[in-house]
Amino acid sequence: MFVVLYRKWFYAVSALLVVASLASVAVWGLQYGIDFAGGSLIELEYASARPTVEMVQKQIAATDVGAFSARESGDKGFIIRTKHLTQEQHDAVISALSKDAAGKVTGADEKRFDSVGPLLGQEAARKALVSLALVILAIVLFITYAFRQVSEPVSSWKYGLIAIIALVHDVIIPTGAFAILGHFQGFEIDTLFITALLVILGFSIHDTIVVFDRVRENLKHRSSGEAFEHIVGKSISQTFVRSINTSMTVLISLVIMYFVGSEATRHFVVALLVGITAGTYSSIFLGSPLLVTFQKLQEKKSR
Amino acid sequence: MRRMTKHRSIAVILLALSILGGYFIYSSEVKKSDFAFKLGLDLSGGTHLVYKADTSDIADGDVQASMSSLRDVIERRVNLFGVSEPVVQVEEGGVVGGGGHKLIVELPGVTDVNKAVALIGKTPVLEFKLVNEAALTDLQAQIQALGPDGKPIDISTAPASKGEPFISTGLTGRLLDRAELEFDQRTGEPQVSVQFNTEGSELFAKITKENVGKRIAIFLDGTVISSPVVREEISGGKAQISGGSMTSKEAQSIVRDLNYGALPVPITLEGTQKIGASLGASALHASVQSGIWAFAFIALFLILWYRLPGLLASVSLAIYVVIMLLLFQAIPVVLTSAGLAGFILSVGMAVDANILIFERMKEEFKRGRDIHSGIFEGFARAWFSIRDGNLSSLITAAILFWLSSTPLVKGFALIFGLGVLVSMFTAITVSRTFLLAVAPKSHGKVSTFLFNNGFKN
């Protein structure tokens, strides 16, 4: 099987993507959404033509709410982000924006107002991290348990360890993608992004388990003298079509959701698209070949 | 042959049931019955408020009780809004959240955040008003007269030909010193005893002196609690409020409301989320559209690649959708944009078990098995990876549900978890029944074509 044979090349692709992702995070950092960072977000839609960005910036600056950002959204709208606003500050911003340069009232409809206090944000961020860690831990324990009968030639906890490597890979790549998209397109790390990561973890581990399960089964019916390398290769090729097809159906749903679906979940869908592609890659080209690498290392040691 | 007849009849029953189910979903949505889908605020539009409760001054043992009385107070105030299905719930931070208590208020359809916040944050209003018997009798007569035609009477707009039925006295909760729970010494009934401050006491003495023999109505948050008859002048500024049917629990909560002025637990607004109705409606429309398209494309893909089994898998996928929608209505699950995204995603994933099984079947056919035993063998062998894979997805869903703090993510986790369970059922039982119902006994050219799939590899 070419996947096992050329595994070093596939490792290199993964390593490159991971390094690029980490570098993007280091260089550009991550844009945190208000649900983690705290702050307020106002989405406005103007009845007729919308004012210029400079105009809006001038109007908000006059209300003295501190640092803010304003960017255009849709055809007639603006999204304005500020620090956590009080009721009065919020009203001041809205009334300032509802007037044109001459002070005449224009129609500005507030479509959305999100406001998260700093305490709530910290709490949400802490919960997000804990749930990520818990999911990874629970999955590793589960795999170690599910493959407990498999100990030759690679012991079951190593299946678990490989699963962690694959999962960390799957989390880092979409995070890197969001660092890039965050810098250039304003994509944010928010609760939905973390949810996407957890779904990616679930999906990727599901994929990895299907291949591992095949290895487990093929090991049971192993003919004497059949190399472990060969068994893993056979298992990958047997599950290859299934892995690709399952990812295909999921990717079909996601691509459609990206183009047709709700604006609210668009970035969520992008995170899933990147992550599920990475997850499919990791379960075919990273996880299973790593079994062979681990077995080879073990052989070297015992020699 | 008999076995096949059995599978065929089960298949027909399954189809009939799911068509019935589909019709039920459709009709309950059209008729807006109790089973119609519950939409989250991000789809229906409305206001979501998160308050942080400061429980630091409350003894540990009383925190639970204080929080629940806080919820009751807020609920009472929210109900004044006339919103359909408001949600007021207490959320405990737990170990992970940092141990804080939060109060979450959801007001569907309300987009005036300021008004909502003001109403929720207000203090309870205690008022003593004089009863104008003549006007009241007149008003009651009007209600009696108009009542039978079924139209509800709005007292506030009914013409008060003989003046206001209740006359303000200026004596309100502002002049209150403290409130206590007492029990009537004769009847043992619970009552609320209020003590006015100096100004209040003087006013109360004056009112009672001037109105001996008349009734005084005691209002709490705009509702009459009781209207005792004044027997003599009351000096000392002490009054008892006792409604005929007031339970000691109710009396206790009134005492608490009055004493804490505002609320049993001080709260601060930590988070606000307002979604305009038009934004919600367009999000809903987009979600439904993408769901329909995703289903169509997945079915097309399955049929092109897996031929007859692919068609059957599409039918069982349709049954999956029907079961899920029925569950959404029955539980009921509050649908959010993230929840709907999770559902559409789960449609893509639900196919996975079918694909696993079909690939396994194909292998068995290659080994020379006939179609029937190939189907059985394919299902049996695919089961272990379906089980293990789905268990790991369930673990993810459970942790998400347990730890998530936003309703958006909770809804997603619930739908995702339900999807995993239901998809296991449809893939294993429904797809199998359909396959066995149509599987031919003989190995003709046509049936081999129909059951083969994809490219030869």
C-alpha cells in the first residue's frame, strides 16, 4: 500500500501544515469573538444608502465609548464592535448612528446586539478549553479500552497515543487557518469555532477507529509470517473508499451550507470544512502509518 | 421465500409509518399545534439576557432557595410583558464555570432591550389604595354584562363612569420599614406583617382614621393581594396583609420581595443578545434551504455510486430525517441555527454507517458470496466499527452538552447526539430491511449490476 510505503512523505505534508499553522498563530495571533473576550457587537442596517466607514467612525468616536471597530456587512449594514457597553452607552451609539451628517434622523435598524461582560467571557473561554481537553482525554481512554485485546505487536495504549497525535494535528490546522482568515477576513475564535473543533475531533476519531478496527480484525485472521506493515497497508486500502465517501457526503453538506446556509453559521462551516478535510487526511495518511512506525521503533529497541 | 415476504411487509410498514410521520410533522407545522417546532431566539428573533447573581452575602445553605425565589420574582415580572413562552432559568456555574450562579432570561419577540432590562430590574411595587365601592360595583356590573359574549374585559380601558374604582393614597412600599411573616393568632393563617417608617405610619393613621368602614386594597406589582375593611384608626404604622388563600410559602416570598426591596439576590446584567425578527427569519429560511439541497445532493451521490443500495440508503436517510424531526417536536428540542447546522451535518454523517456496510457487502460479493448472505455478512462485520465510531461521537456530544454555556451550543450537542443514535438505528435496521426486501435470490446480470458499485477496484 502506497500510504504505508511513502509514509514519510505524508508525515512531511502534515508536519508542514502544522508548522505553517503554528507560525500563522504566532505571527498574526487569533481574533477572539466577544463571547470569549467580552465586549459588545452591534449590527445595523440602513434603510437607504449606508454612510461611509469614515462617517460611522466619526459618529461613534463622538460618543466616547473607547476603542471600537466598524466594518461593512451585507449591502446596507455595518457591524460595530466595542468594549462591553452599558445601557446608556449603547443608546448613545445607536442614536448617533441614526443621524446623518446634518443631524437629520435616518432609518437605521438595529438587527443584532450582543453584549458579553468580561466575567462571562472568561468563564466561556475556560469552559471551552476544559471541554476540548476532556473530549481528547475521554476519546483516548475509550480507544485504549476498545482496543484492549490488541496488544501484539503494538500495545493498545499506543493506539490511544496515536489518536492524540492525530487529534492535535486536526485541532492545530483549522486554528492556523483561522489565524490567517482572522487576519485577512476578520474570522473570530468564538464558541461556535470551539464547537466545530469538537465535531472535527469526533469525526476524525470515528474515521481513525474504522481503520484501526480493520487492523484489529485483520490481526485476528493473520496468516503466519504476514508482516504488520502489510496488515496495516491492507487495512487502509480496505477502508479507503469508505473514508473518502463518508467525507464526501459530509463535505457536500458543508459546501451547500456555506453557499446556501445561514450567515450566522458560515464561519462555523468554514472551520468544519478545513478540519474535516484535515481529519480525513490524518486518519488515512497519519494515524495508521504511525502504527507501523511505532512497531518499527519497538523492533529496533528490542533488537 | 417466506423470509423475504416478512422483510417486504416490514419494509412496507416502515414506509407507511414514515409517510404518516411526515404528514404529522407537516400538519402540526401548518396548524401551529402544540407540537410545532420550537425555534430558538436566533431564528425567531428576541432578546436573551444573562445576569450574574451575587451570592457572596448569602449563607451557603440558602443559596439554592434564594436563587429559586429570584427566579420566581423575575418570572412574575417577565410575565407582565405578555410574551409567549418566556424562559427564566437559573444556571449553576459548577466546578468548571467557576462556581457562579447565573440567571438566564429569554424573551421571544421582544427586541426592545432597554424596556426588558428596566422591567426585570425594577423593584416590586406595594401600594395601598382606597376602594371606591360605587365605581367598583359599576365596573363589575359591566364585566358581568359583557362577559358572556366571550370577549375578555380589559379593566384598565373599561369606561369608569362613576370614577376610578381604586383611589391612590400615596402610601406605597417606598415608606416601608420592614416586612415579616406572621400567623394569625385565631385562624393560624399566614399573613404578611408590614411596618411603615415614621412618614408612612403617620400617613397610614390618617388614611385609616378618615376611612373607617371602607375597604383598602393592597396592590403588589399591580395585582390586588387583599382588600380588608378598615375597622378603626391604626396608629403605630403596622399593617397585616392576608389574602384568604395565601399559603405560607406565598406569604414568605412576598415578605422576601418586600424586604430585599429589589430582589432576593443582587444581579448584574452580564450579557445581552438581541436578534431582530427579520434576521432570524432569513437565518431560518437559509437553514431550511441548505438542508433540502444537502439532502438532494447526498441522495444523488449515493445513487450514482451505490446504485440500488444507494437508492435504499436514500430512502432510509429520508426516514432518518422524519424520525429526527418527530423527536424535535416531541421532546421538544429548541432549534437554533447551530442546531440546524448540526442536523444537516448529521444527515451527511448518518450515511456513513450505510457506506461502511455497502463497502463490506461489496467485499463479500467479491469473495463469491451470493447477494443474500453477502448482505448479512456485510452488516455483521461492519457493526463493530459502527459501534465504536459512534460511541466516540456520543462521548463528544455528551461533553459538549454538559459543559456548554450557551443555548446555541447546547442545542447543537443535543441534536448531534440524537442524530448519532437515530442514524445507528436507521442504518442497521431500516436499510437492512429494505435491502433484504429487494434482494434477489438468483444472480442475474441485472441484479449484479444493481448491487455492484463505484469503480472496480
